[in-house]
Amino acid sequence: MQSRLTYILFLIISVISYGQVNLSAYPDKTTYTSKEVINLTIVLEIEGNDYNNQQTKLRLPDFSKFNLIGTGSVNNGLIDPETNTVMYQSVTRLALEAKQKGKVKIGSFLITIDNKIYKTEPFEIFIKDVDKKAAVAANSSKDVYLNMEIEDREVYQDQPTIAVLKVYSKNMDNLRKVRNIRLPHNNNLDVYPVSFARSEIDPSDYGNMASQVLAIFMIFPNEAGYVEIPGVSASVNSYAGKNKIISNKVKINVKKLPEGSPEHFKNAVGDFKVSISNVSKEKAEVKKPINVLVKVSGEGNLKSMELPKIAESPDYDVFAPKITSKVVAKTTGMKGEILANYLVIPKKAGEISIKTENFSFFDPLKKEYVDVGQKSLNVNAFSHEQIMESRTAVEKVNEYTNTFLETVNTPVLKTTSFKVKEKSRFHWNVLFVNITILIILFIAYLVFKGWQKRRRSNKEQQPITPVGSVAETEKEIRETLKTDVNDYFSYLENLKDKEDYQKFFQTYDELDDEVRGQYFKSSVEDFANFLENHKGLAIAEEYRSLVQKVQIEKYAPVKSQEAISLLLTSIVNLYSQISK
């Protein structure tokens, strides 16, 4: 019995001497909207000296349904003078952003002290949708306002996300007054328009507010971290003038690409295929260039990715390529192909292997890196003697004939000059005919002068009509000077078929000068600003892009029939819209 009492006494003493540990976690409230920040507070209190026996740091639960925005902690130590007890307190604050709506469970926080695990009780919070009626009421002072919506706010670096721009107003007429949409610009973002086509007006999107989709655009973040997308600006035209409006800003979480990337990985994100081919029609000859085409096709950041180049080799020389883009931005992503046309000059006769650099990309759907490796093209290069020996007799005759016509100056046949022989006798008939013609011309002159006097007197009797306004006069002059672009289109098509590219670009310059002169604009930039104000931002951007493409093709060292055809199609489409 005495031994039992001794055991109980020691147990009580050990409990008293053992420090007490309290771990608790709680949110600032239980209901949040999808755009609100969730603040969690975790409090750790230790009585006694067991804070020196803390074996692990505070372990967080699974936060895959949240974005961790920020953290912070404060540590305090107190001593009770009466009991001489040490009190240690650590307060940690977490700021979260929910990824989904509805009830979300937050698990237990764990910590190990003196070989014992302490944990908090799990709890639930409710995430509801944004009260859009309240947001509308907050903007009731504005007649028109913009709202930018981004559905996927968590993407990988260089992975696209789609943004939708909407306009709201109580008055439907105000929606038609929104012009000059300017997409956001940021050094951390690449923005590409998908569509500026306006949707049908929804008369009752939220309460008594009508709405309309103005634009859809694609955003490629090129840096990891939390990136803030600036607001989209536009102008509202009214009788009082232009008012500038700006949409809301949106913050997205850009995840870093996983570790373990291949050594030759650069910045390609998406799903791509690489091919290499010889597009020259003639046989490959030593010291003569051949056209080698490297094509990258698929879906992803095609416009900003670094393309695989042709690797250097002692067997050939390679020159900088001409890049042709056939890419379309859609709501599902950026799809198409990028063509790089290289000039390769073989240095030796025989079998030559032309290889591309190693290429790899990151597939965000599979969340893994894909190594494409090198693509090779085997070309059999011939010497000049082998080329000559392989030609037929007809081909040799044609070559000799062409060489002769190009190098030898052939004599020019002179036409015989005809002289009028003098006649010995005088013809009176000729004299009478000439006198008759002079009399008829004199009578016609008198009739014309009389008609002119009668017309002048009639004009003096007519009332003076008022002169139109400057705008009406300018419109009449513009109609008079209006260029028939269809004649230019036909002529450009003929020049393209004849492969007379120098004349092709001269004719395009004449077309552009005449169209700009029709609207009294002397420079390209002034005309682009005019198109932006009167034809819309999409037409203006397309015009700027076309001018740049024309300059690139104009000074390209090698011109292909396919690239000129695409350029002509763009010219026809754009100038047809401008001349409407």
C-alpha cells in the first residue's frame, strides 16, 4: 500500500513539473468570397522549459486548394514572478487565396515537442462567389465600367491563360460608345489579341445592368511568382468628349517549371513537333546554296519560344534564316507553325547530314519534359563536273543557248526610214480640201463661243447655293480621289506569278501612298492612328503588322513564292476593309 502511494505521489509531481503545451488555429471568419484573402492565426503556448525541447517546426496541412500569399510570425517569452514559471508564445499568421468555391476543409497543424505530437482540430470554411450585385452597386456612380475576368489564375511560366473583357452599363446605348481598347502592357507578360468581335448585348446580366463582351485576349506570363495583370483601358465617346475608363487588375499565380529540365531546354512550353526538309528543286551542288526548311508546329508559346537552329558543321556553311509565322490565337490556345528557311552551302561532295540543335519542351498537361532530340536531313551533294555529266543533250543545249543570250551582244535590226518623194505637179484637190476643213473649224469655234456666253448668263441668273461644311467638302474630295484597289490587286497577282518581286513591292508602295493620300495622311503612323479612331484597334494593329511584314519580305535575301502569296492575301484582306 505504501509503495502505491509513493507511485501516485511521483506521478502527480511529474505532471506538475511537466510543461503544458497549447496549440490552436482559427480563421478571422468562416465565410469568404472568392476574391477575399483568408487570414489564419496559429497560436502555440508552452508553459515551462519545454520550448527548448521543440523537435520540429510547425508543419502545415495540405494547402493544394489554396494559394499561399504570405506568412508572418511573432515570438514572445514571459516569466510569472509569483510562480517563477516561464511562458513561451508563438503567433503565426497565414494569408491564403482560395482556388475553388464551396466548403473547404483545412486540416490539422502539427508540431513535435519532447517526443510528443501536438495538433489542432481541423475546421471548415465556406467560399462563396463574388456578390456581383454589390460590386455593381459600388460602381453605380459610373455610367460605364469595364471588368476583366481570368478563369485560370494558376499557370506555369510561359503557359497561356485566357482573359475576357466585359463592359457594363445601365444604359445599353453607352455600350456602343466604348472605343479604343488598349490591352495591358507589362514586362512580365506577352499579350496577344484573340478576338475583338463584340458579343450580343445581354440586357440583364446582373440586376438592371446590361453587359457585352468587348475583347478576348491571351496572356503569356514569362516570370514565376505572383504577377499582377494591369487593367485594360478604353475610351467612352460622348457629346461632351472622351472619357477614359480602366478595368480591374487581376493577380495570377505563375508557377515555376519543375526541376530536372534537359540541358538544352530553353523556354518552349506546350506540345510541339519538329521537322527538317530540303525544299530546293535542283540537285545539291558543292559551293551552291540549297534551301533547308525547319518547321516547328503545335500548340504553345510559338511566338515567344526560341526555335531550334541548324547545328554548325565543317561539311557546310549555314546562314541566318528567314522566319515565316502561320500562327492563330484562339480561345483554346496559340496554334500553328513557325517556318525557318535556311541557306545551306555544301563544302564537299558526297553524303552530308544536316542536323538541327537538340530541342525539348515542357508539356503543362502531362507536367513533364519531352526531349525531341535532333532532327537530321541527309543530302547527297555533287561536284560541278558530276552535275554536267549527268545532264542530257537537250539540257546542255538549253544551257549553252541561255549563256549565249546572256553574255553575247547580238546585233539590232534597224528599220528602214521612209522618205516622202517630191511630186512634180501641184494637186488643187488637196488645197480645196484643206480650205474646207479650216472653214468648218472656224464655224465650230463661233458656235462654241455663243454657247459659252449663254451658259455664263444662265449661271448669273441662278441663285447662289450655300457652300457645304469642311467635313462634307472633304468627304466629296475623298470620294473623288477614292482609289480602285481591285486594279492594284490584279496587278500584284500578275507580278507575283511572274516572280517580279522588285516591281511587286514598288506597286505595293504606290497602293499604300494612294490609299493614305485618299485620307490625307502622309505618314504610316498618322494613318495607323486614323484607322484606330475610325476603323477600330484591330484594323490599326493589322495595318502596322502588315507594313512590318512587307519591310521584312522586301529586304529578305531569299524570297519564296509561298511567303509572297501569304503577304498578298494579307494585303487584299486589309485594304479591302480599309476601302469599304
